[in-house]
Amino acid sequence: MPINPTASTTVDVPPGLAGVVVTDTQLGDVRGLEGFYHYRQYSAVDLTHTRSFEDVWHLMVHGELPNAAQLSAFTARTTKLRSLPSGVREALPAVAAASSRSGPLAALRTALSLLGAAKGFRPVYDIDAGQRRDDTIVSAAAVPTLLTALYRLGQRLEPIEPREDLPYAANYLYMLTGSEPDAERVRAIEQYLISTIDHGFNASTFTARVITSTGADVAAALVGAVGALSGPLHGGAPSRALDTLDAIGTRDRIDPWIRERVLAGDRIMGFGHPIYRTEDPRSRMLRGIAERFGGPLVDFAIEVEQHVEAILAELKPGRDLHTNVEFYAGVVMELCGLPREMFTPTFAAARVVGWSANILEQAEDPKIIRPVARYVGPEPPVAVPVP
């Protein structure tokens, strides 16, 4: 006899939870129809033009933009946390070697677990709000050091120790390259980092919150978020978008190359976004940064953008497909000399701050996130066959 289901308390939702509100947040929002997103009460794009990365980090985890004294204290604290515990530092060559085919972002998952263990992170369920915040700051301060060390070890280079006299973005580029970067490139990367700190309940942020809702420690939540970010449909796209420019190659190939792929149903990396129905404001801001540099790559990228949008409008009318953050992010990072395998890790070096803020907010909610699935397999119960 089939088992009769009890009265249903489930609610059908769209695939991918599109448009489903799962909680309240004070951290920010993405308003896709307007082409606008914000961190707390401030326009995120305005923050990229007027504030430092440290300012916005403080805003996200402390709830307010710092005054001069608060910024000085916060910067002094976070710069001292850039150095890694000796046990973690000694383990990184083995981690880098084991992940040599996967790259620094995959290695970061292991390194963050080591960091959390070495620092003695405890479940967020068992600690107070102050200790949770401390754990997120420790993690976010260390992530650039971990990423650059793992990259350099993968290139058979010695890791470079962090400097306390350099701001977040400048120190990141210094640890990556071994030389102090010029101010123009530092500011470009800093603006990119600020623009990608947070962006609503994207896959990696939601993953961090789900893990946090179980009461797990900060490192566990961050490791899960990194795993989600690594997917090519999420944070793994900046280098792929630049690969598209390389594959097209020359101006005369733009139309035939794009048409062939659109007609074949292929995804054009760097175009389209699940939320925005206008131009992605991050893309607009990053295009402005690229134009400050100028040069053949920027000119070609702008021409490709114009052709792709025209072709998509022709072949997919009504879809409103525009460049997303990955398209010009790849161009900017290329112009700043970052290796392509570090594009998505650089995204992670920013997003770790947004994840941290979401972890802190979620930890205040005692309810575990536990949705249900609809079973659509063969009708149970069926007798177990005798061997």
C-alpha cells in the first residue's frame, strides 16, 4: 500500500529560488530593475569612487563608515593580522603542491581550514558576537596572504611576507608580484575589490549563511563560500570572459564568432546577469577604470561589447542582456598585470569581507536553514527484492 502523505506544509518556489525572500538583512541589496546596488545605506559604486577598501570593510562588519580615529585603529589591527601562524605557513608548500592542477582558489579551501584550526576557531553557536567578529577579521586579513603565497608556491617562487605599511590592495599586489605597485594600478584594483565585496544573496553568500545557520565555525562557512565561488557560473568567469576576447581575436571576427555561438545556444561569458535587467553598474564602473588606462585591449573590449549587445538584441529580443561584472573585471585585472589564474582568487579576496558580514548577521538568527525537496522517484514503498 502506498503511504498517504500528510497534509502538506510545503510551498512551491521558482527553480533556483529566484525571487524568493529567505530572510531580512541590513547589509545591502541589489535592485536589478534600476541597475543599482548598495552596501548598507550607501551606493556601492559611490563607495568605489570615494572610499578605501578598509573604510568599506569597517562599514560591513561594524555597521558604519569609520571616522579618522576609527579607521586608523582598524587599519592597525587588520595589518597585524596579515601574517600567518607558523604551522599554516609551513604547511602551504604541501597544499600548493597537492592542488597544482587546480590552482590557488582550490588550495584556499584547505588553507582556510588550516587557519581556522590553527587559530582555534569555535562554532559560532558557542561564542559571542565579539568573538565571531574577531574570527571574521582574522580570516579576511589572512586571505590575501594565503592566496598570494599559494600562487607563488605554485609558480616555484618564494612567498612574500605581508607589509604593515601598505593598504589592503597595495599589499595584495606587492605580495603577488614582489614589487611595490604604482598608484594607478593600486587604485584600479582597490576599486574593483570594493565593487565586489557584496552583492545580495548570491550563491556563495547564501552558502556561507546556510553553513553559519548550523552553528559551524567561521572557517567552515568561508570554505563553503569559496567552493561556491569557484564555479564558472559564479565567480569563475572573469578569466573566461577575457578568453572570449582572445578567441575572437580581431575586429572582423566579432560578428561571425558571436553569431555562431548565440545560434548554437552557447553562453557568452561576461554577458547577462540573473538579477540585472539594465546594465550592471559594476560593469559600467569598471569600464570607466579600463578607459583610464586605454589601449588596444580596451578599445577591442568596448567594440566587442557593442557588437555582442546588438547581436543579442537581434537574436534574443526582449532579453536585455548586457555586460556583467566579469567582462571588464578581466580587462582591468589584465591591465594591472594580474595573472589570469588569480582573477577569481582576487574576487575572493574582496568577497571574503561580504561573506564575513553575512556570517555575523546570520549567526544572530537561531533558526537553521532547512528547506525541503519534492520526491519525484518511483512510488514507495516497494518491497526490497530478495538476493
